[in-house]
Amino acid sequence: MTAVSKVFSRRDLDFLLYEWLDVEALTARERFAEHSRETFDAFLDVSQRIAERDFAPHNRKNDLHEPTFDGERVEIIPEVSRALTIFADSGLIAGTIDIDRGGLQLPLVVQRACFLWFQAANTGTSAYAMLTSANAHLLLAHGTEEQIRTYVEPMLAGRYTGTMCLSEPQAGSSLSDVTTKAVKLQDGTYRITGGKMWISGGDHELSENIVHLVLARVAGAPAGVKGLSLFIVAKKDVTTGERNGVILAGLNHKMGYRGTTNAVLAFDDAKGELVGEEGRGLQYMFHMMNEARIGVGAGAVALGYTGYLHALDYARERQQGRPVTGKDPSAPPVAIVEHPDVRRMLLASKSYVEGGLALVLWAAKLLDEPSEENALLLDVLTPIVKAWPSQWCRLADDHAIQIHGGYGYTREYPVEQFYRDNRLNSIHEGTDGIQALDLLGRKVTQKGGAGLALLLDRIRATAAESAELGGEVTKAADRLAATTATLWKDPASALVNATAYLDAAGHLVIAWIWLEQLKAAEGKQGAFYEGKRLAARYFVTHELPRIGPLLDLLDSGDTLLRDMDDAWLG
């Protein structure tokens, strides 16, 4: 296996998995007893090999030759199908699923680490696999045995793919306004009628069938989200093989993720099967939505990380200019990595992507060690895991373009595609603003604020062990706690600036994550560990102070955004 890759960093994964998170200790749990570090490493090796050999080479082609629809069929470059077949054959699509269901029963944290390789190598192709896996997980949790046999087993075998169908043209992210209808028949099935928009993987010829999970409203159900139910609607009827009233009305063409079909679907009296009970559709859907949200955060990390690695490689090779103290025009140019502003962008990017990666893996490990405390932590963290990397790891791709200079804006280099692909992650699975409302409006107050209190206790405990940097992190944690208490004296006004709260909380969490990495690197020598210490110091001293003005704004009770007249915008 190649030691250095521009796709992703195996060295960083090994550090986080084994030196910080100690995932090898998970094998003491009954569920993972058949595994060892050797099996974990083997799956990481396979993931890197397939990602670099079968996914990365067609990433640019996937972008330049996006799927097309001729009115009857969707055409996709053949490399996508081949790559997904190889991925399915590896068994990774069922990585975390029980052995008796045909899975590998890997820890979620190891599976997440494996899949990051594919998201970094080719986000367009990997999206089909991510959605299929999340769809299968939902049905394993809430479907019947017959539904699992009919739909999940073919997905795990790579024969079927899966989607989630929530948004509608008129509703967007406002799911309470969903109008797709479901009518129950005497045989217990339903007929689904309506339209869905922005459906990733919504139509293609990559698989024998597509399993759509569709939110719809049964006749007579109450308005709002409490009236929504969840249905399995297959592209083709599994008994007849005929098209099942799922009509592709067209493809959306986005600035990024161009290799993933994004469909406008019309359901015309399509046959559907109810998942679970009527009226609990959104509750079930959150099983897939939360997994997809963490997957989107991971994808943002992956794209930011590969952008950073490409920029670092370019900065070390590109000869341009002379040191600021160099006055001799006849002296040879130096590598641009020697210029302070380039170093600023590289170090900032390193702190974002390595911090974001650690956050994603830590969140995954919480699921491998189920407890009431870990569930509380994950509830609070999910909006941050989704939204923080979507903003700050995208900034790493922005820096990568800048470091490449004029070349960064051309398609001769891949960094402009990384940015375009990553820009979508702030919208996928709930915008940053929606995540902010979720965090401040629900997650930090539920159960009397127990989840936030637990998180802040963890942060303070780690900070207390860091003589050099812990003091500033402790102050920030105390400040966030005080601001939160102030905000909820007037909840309606508090939510006006929810995005500022999300930004502040996210930066505090990443500062804590860096203290955790600093502790794991303590006493260890070499450039890798010095890099960890440097990035930790940078983030706490240069980035964490950003939250001061954000908390000042929140403490002020400012309601400008609510009180303004939109006519004043011009």
C-alpha cells in the first residue's frame, strides 16, 4: 500500500483509530469479538485500493460527462457501474450489518473510516452506495421480515440501490407541507400519487431496481409532520418486473455532485408498502436522515481533506517568487510553501480537515458503544457533525484553489471540482440554517439540557489536562454555557441568531477535539506528531477566538434579522 496518497491520509486514520480512539478495544465487546486490528486494517487496505484504483480515475470524467436523460433512459458513464459492482463485491456495503443478515459486523467507526476513502476519491459515485446503505439500515430497523428479504437483501448484494424521497417542489425542506398522497387498498398495499424533487440517485440503470423510501400522507391524516407515513415504492414491481408508476420527469443539473443523478420524480398511482405504522413516517425517516447527515459531514471532510493534500503537494513543488527578505532578483525562485500566506492557508486547512475527521470518527464510535450518555452526546453533536465540516472543510477547498493560483480556477487541476462538490454539502440533508435551529431549538434544551451539559463536562475535563492550551478552551466552554442560559430566557428571539450559535458551538467542539488529539500525541516524536501539536496550537490560538464576537452578538439579544423589512434589501 502506498504510504502517501493525495486521495486521503492513511497515517491520520491510523492515528485517530488506534492511538486516540483505541478502536482495537472494541473487539472486547461481544458484537465485535470476531474482529481484530488485522481485520480492521485489511478492510482499510481494501478500501484504499478500490478507491484509488476504481473510483478516483473516473472522478473527473464523471463530472465532465454527467448523467443525461433522453426521455426514456438515463445514461451514465460505464465506469460508475463497474466501480459500484466492485464496491458491492467487497462486502463493504453491508459493513456494519449483522453477520446473520449477510453483513461484516464491523464497528461503525471502522466502516466510516473505510468509506471516507470513497467519498474523497469520487463523491458522485460513492453517493449511490451511501444512500443504499442508509436505506437498508432504516428497513432493517423498522421493516418487516418480508420487506427485509424482498428489498434489503438485494441492496446488500449490490443488485438494488436505495433513495430517500422527502422534498417536494412546493415544500422544499418544509416537510410539514408534503402533499404526496397515499390511498390504502383492500390487499393492504397503498397507491402513492405526487411529486418529489431533488432525489439523489432517483433514476438510473445502475441496478436491477431502485428502492424509494417515500414520505406521503394517507387520506384523512392530520396536517403537519404528524400526518406523514413512510412507504417503500420500488421503481419496478418486484412481482411483475414492470415499471411501478414511478416516472422520471427530469434531471436536475447541479454545480457539483454531477456524477450522481438528481431526479424530479412523479409517482402516478404507484404501488407502495407501508413501513411500520401510519403517522410515524418522519420518526422512521430520521433513522436514515441522521445517518445521511453524518455521512454528509463525513463527505465534506473527505473533499476538504483531499483538496488540502493536493494543495500541499502543489505548494511543495511549485517554484515561484522569493522570500520576503530576499532582495536578489537573480536568485532562484522558492517553493511557494515557503511563503507565509501559503503556510497560513495550509495550516488553517490542516486544522479544519484533521479536526473534522476526528469529530466524524468520534461520533461514529459513540454508536459502537451504546449508552444513555452517548445517545445524549450524539443528539447534540449530529447538527454540528453535519454542518461544521460543510462550512469549514469547504474552506479548505477554497484555500486549495487559492494556493494553486490561476491554475486553481481551471479544470486542468481537480481542486475546483472539489470545491463545487463540497459546496452542496451545506444544503444536503438540511441546510446549515436548519441544523442551527435543530441544535439551539431542540438539541441543547431536550431533557433539561442534559446533552449539552454532558458535552461541556467532557470539554472541561480534557481542557483541565492541557496546561498550554486548556485555559482558553475552558473559558470558551463556560462562555457558551452562560450564553445558552441567557438565550432561553427569550426563546423566540434566541432563534433569530441560531446560526451564530451553531458556528460558536462547532468551533468550541473542534478546539476540544484538538486538545484530545494533542493528548494522544503527547511524548511522541516525529514530523507527524509535531504537525498535530502545531495544528492544535493554531486552532486554539487563531480559530477559537472567532467565537467571542459570535457570543457577544447572541448575548446582546439582537433581533435585527427578525425586525427588518425585506423592502430595505433593495
